Amino acid sequence: MKDTYKILINNENFLKRVAIVSENDIEYLFISRPDLFTGVGNIYKGRIEKIIHGLNAAFINIGGPRNGFLPFEKEECLYMEGEVDTKPDNPVPRQHSVGDEILVQISKPMTEEKGMKLTTQISIPGRFIVILPQSSLRTISKKITDRAERERLLKVVSGRITENTGFIIRTAAEGQKEKFLAREIKVLLNSWSKIKRYAKVKKAPAMMWEDLPVYTKIIRDFANKDYTEIVVDDTRMYREVRRYVSVFLPELHGKVKFYNEKTPIFIKYGIEKKIENSLSYKVFLPSGGYLIIEEGETLNAIDVNTGSSERNNFRATIFNTNLEAAREIPRQIRVRNLSGLIIIDFIDMRQERQRKKVFSEFNANLEIDKAQINILSISKLGLVEMSREKTEFRLSDVFMDKCQHCKGNGAVKNIYVDAISLKSVIVSHLSKNPQRRFNVEVPRQLFGFLNETRYLEIYVRNKNILLKENLMLEEGQYKIY
């Protein structure tokens, strides 16, 4: 597995993007769009609007456009991230009535069909520790294997958190000085104290606590000694990141860099092209094989094909293609943020030894995924079934819209992709002819969007381009001359 990473943070006015890259590959991609509210991790004081006794669940008003869904059984605690085997005990059940006010946390984002999923198992995360204010669970990441270190960490943390509060010691805590752990515990406990004070005086629905913005949240949850750079292209976000890192990740302080080159950061690092490829249903493998990825709301299917791979030895070609797919599919799942049931159809292999090798390679490449995953072993037909928890919106939710010409059965790239793609083309033209002025014609919707967001303003202001509306152009089209 690759073991060195960079975090690239980009602000495009209408969305913020964070890419975790290793060598030339995107390992993770996180996108925040103001009009796509996830709120995962936020804590609210909500009001019970309706109880569904048959489902043993309730609909909770937390002030959003749609009520959240709270199951009274099998509630999910955030920030477990597959690091611990044990789960918090469900709270002691009590009788709920319509109109009751209740403290909840968003555990899954809203979809077109469903409201956001909620939990009463409140958790407040730090880089080293997650506190569980209403749980008795006290545990440590299974990835910390040294016995003496486990004992040290448990002693340090237990001595600073009262017995009626649970906690999870995260992997990042390994080897950390006691003063850093103590400082974070103080911050987390203070946050919980504020939440309790707010809950006493504020009427439902009301937000009690808001998680970090995406760019600092990812640094908190991912960054460690294996990260060589954190590169930010926005001045305000750069200051926020430096401030956060200086307090909570001082060992990475010198690795935070401000990006101020003319070429946009995601173009410079080749991320734009890779994002575009990750929106395609077809993904090519190094030797000429390819994947077909069909996304559904709850079921995703990935089919492996040999394509134009070398066929001198057909069995070897199949095995090699499957191995390449076993390395690429986990990355595609992470970048696209696929969730629910995922079925992978590897090319049929007759030898059990080869099936085991492919499955082992697939499992090894799933290991860096922080989402909770359940997987069944590979079948004789080469099928692998797995499920992956939903954490945020899929890449296709952010960058694709339903096609209006096929009754919503298909999807097309949306205006955000059109705007970013156009910017890439403009940058490419200007790099080749920096003194030339270009006319850029775009369709009506994109023209309005660009003016509203002032997305290309720097190029218009500098008289690099003259932006025009062309009513004859369809969405996704443009002219540059």
C-alpha cells in the first residue's frame, strides 16, 4: 500500500473540495456544497413530531426542510471508523411521546427519498479522542497493538474523564504526549458542557453544536505522520487550517502551505481530470481491462472486463485483470463514496488459489477506508458482496443531475461541472497565449450562474476573456475564440 499522502484544499466559491492524494492517485475526495446540506456530526435539540410504533422509530423536527428519522433500536454511534470492535450500549429505553424534546446527532445525510438519520448516542470527536457523554463505553483503537502503550493511554484518559462519560481513544493518539491528550480532553469536555447549557435554555428545534468545516474536519480525522503536505489555495481557509494545526497537530505545522500559483491547484495536480473520470461509468485499468460501474440508491454493481488486455495466455490475462481491479475498485468506492450494497463481479477464475489471491488483494486495499464495511468471501463465480455505510453524499449526488430527456432514468453532469470544466479550458488557453484576449460564449443557464457566483471574475476583470451568452448553445457546450 502507498504510505505517503498530501491533502489538497480548494475553494471554488460555490463549493469547497478536499482531495487526499497518494503519488498520482486520489484516495479520497470530499466536497461541500452550500445547497447540499449534510450536517453529519451536528448535534440538535429536536422535537418528536411523530412516532411509528411498527418501526419503533420517530420523526424528529430539528429545524431542517425535512424531519429526521430516529430508530429507537440499533442506533449508530459516529466516529467508530472501524477502529474498535465493541459498540456503545444502547441508552436505557424510555417512553417517548409526541412533542417531547430530545437531544440528537445526525448520523447519515438526507436523500431525495429519506430525511437524515439521527442517533441519541451523542459523540464529540477530537483528533485523539472521541468522548461519548451518555455512554459507559471506554475503549481504545484496535490498531494500537502495543500493550504498554494501550495501558498508558487508558490510564491518561481515564484519569481525566469522569466515570459517567465514555470515550474512544483513536489511532492518532498512539505515542502522543500526555499534555496534548489532556488539552484535547479539556476542549471536548468544555464543548459538552456548553451543549448541556444550551439544551436547558433553547427551545427545540435548535442546533446545539456544529462540527468543523470539511477542510479542517478531514485534517482532524485523517492527517498523521504519513502526510507530507497540506496545501490550501484560499487565504481565509489557509489561516484557519494553520491555526487548527498549530493547536492540535503541531508536528504538521511546517507542512501547511499556501498555494498562490496562476494554475488552479486541482489542475496543477491533475485532480480535475481524475474527478471527471470518476463520474464516468467506465474506468480503464492499466493493462487494457476496464470496470463498468453502475450506481443505484441502495445497490451498486461493478463489473470487471478484460477489454483489450493481452490474450496470449487467457487465464493469466484474466488473473492479472482481476488483480488490477482488486486494487482499483476500493479506490473508486472511496472517491465516489458509494454506500449500501455493492456487488463486484470479477471475471470467473477456475483456480481457487487465484480467487483467494484476488480476494486478499481486494481486502488489503479496503483497509484504509474509514467507513464501516461488511464483506462476504468471493464465490466460485467471482462474485463479492459487500456493504458500506453512508457517511456523506456520493460524488454523483454533487456533480450529476437527472436527465430531463429520459424521464429521469439517466444522469448528466450539472452546472458545477460545466463551470469548473470551462475554467480548466480557459486556463489552458491562457497558458499557451498569455497576452491574448479570448471570447467565451456559454449557454444561458451557465452564463447566469457565472455572473451570480462571479466565478470567472478575475479573468473578466483582467480582460483575459469576454464572457457572452449564446442562446443557441445547449448545456455543457461553449465556444472559445
